[in-house]
Amino acid sequence: MHPVTTKHAGAALVAARGAVRRVCPRARPGQALSAVSVAALRLQLCSEFASLRLAMALRVVLASASPRRRELLASLGMEFEVVVPEVDETPLPEEPPWACATRLAKAKARAVPAQYPRYLTLAADTVVALGQRLFNKPANAAEARWMLEQLSGQTHTVWTAVCLAREDRVLELFADVSRVRFRRLSAEEIAAYVASGEGFDKAGAYAAQGLGRDLIERIEGSVSNVIGLPVEELQRRLARHLPEGTWRQVPPR
């Protein structure tokens, strides 16, 4: 049985207040309610708490090895488990960036082991592209240096696709895009960044939230999307499946 936590108690309070606002929007503290209002309030409360019980039973699993995605999802106040799916992330020939990210996010969600049948699975994939050319995670220092040389002084796109699924059923599948403009980098700056090792496990060979911030001139769109999870859009999608009070809204980054 899923344990009742302080968060669940808070969610119950939110649900009760919401029910009162919907059924008796003009009611004042201490005011007596009519029999009809009381009956309607009981029905509304039953509906609210049924949704809350579902949310308490519905656990979340993050299908990703990315520490950045863990941090971003944790910023929403959600409790979740982490599973690292085994998926071949090789792009298909001439596959557009958005299509590649979307395909891989869906594949990661479906690769979650069978022991998580009732979990809400959240999977994501991030793709960096200059034009239609995809930049994956660099295999070595030489490839990382080449990627940064190509991105230097250019505007590239970062696509992050997200898949929400449950019991082999896709609930949400969407992709967000941000545009990132790099400064014109010197050979010394590129060599120093590659030597830091920060970009080796990241698409495009850089991290927007780390030392890589100094490589960037500007970002158009969601910053969290560049880091690995479009938090703003994800919040809108989660609101369709998790009741108010079981997680928290955070401002755009």
C-alpha cells in the first residue's frame, strides 16, 4: 500500500478546498449550507478524493540515466523512481531532429521493465542539430572538439521529446525546441572546454547548465529544454494526469 505522506495530506486539503469553491463559490466561513448544497458538496468531495486516491497509487518512473533530468523532475516536488532503459540511440538515415527525439523518447518509455506496469512512465530524449545534421554524444575528445568547432558562432536547435505512458499506452508524446547561439570560440577556448570533460556524455558536446554556459551567447525558448526536459510544457501535460497538490508548479527558467 502506498504510504500517506505530508504531501498527500496537503493534496487532500487542496482537493477539499477546491470542491467547496466549485460547489459553493460564494460561501463564507461559518455560513450554514442548504441541504442541496451539502449533497452536491458530498458528491464533489467523493470525486475529488477518488482522483486523489488514484494519484497516491500512481507512482512515477523516470526512464533516463541523465542526472540533469532527475534534478529537473525533482524540482516539481514529485516522488519518482529511476530506471535506465536499454535503447539503441543511433539516428535513422536522413531522420529529422524532431522525429529522432520523438522516436527515441517513445522507445525508452516502452523499454521500461515489466515490473512497473502501473507506474506513470516519463521518458525523454534530447537531440542537438545544426540545420538537419544531428550532433550526438561525442565518442572521444577529437569528436567533441570537432562538434564545438562546427557550433562556434552558429545558431543550432535543441529538441527534447517527452513521452508519458502507462500500461503500454502512450498518454502524451510531444517535442519542444529551443534555439541556441554560440559565441565565436577560439581554438584555446574549445581545447580548454574539451579538457574539462563536461561535454562527453551530452549531445552536442556541451552542457548549458555548467561550464558550457560561457560558450553560449543567447538561448531562444526554454532553457530547461536545452538542459534535458521542457519543464514548462511538461507541467501542462502533467496537469492532465496528476491532480493538483501532488506536485508543484515552478516558474520558467
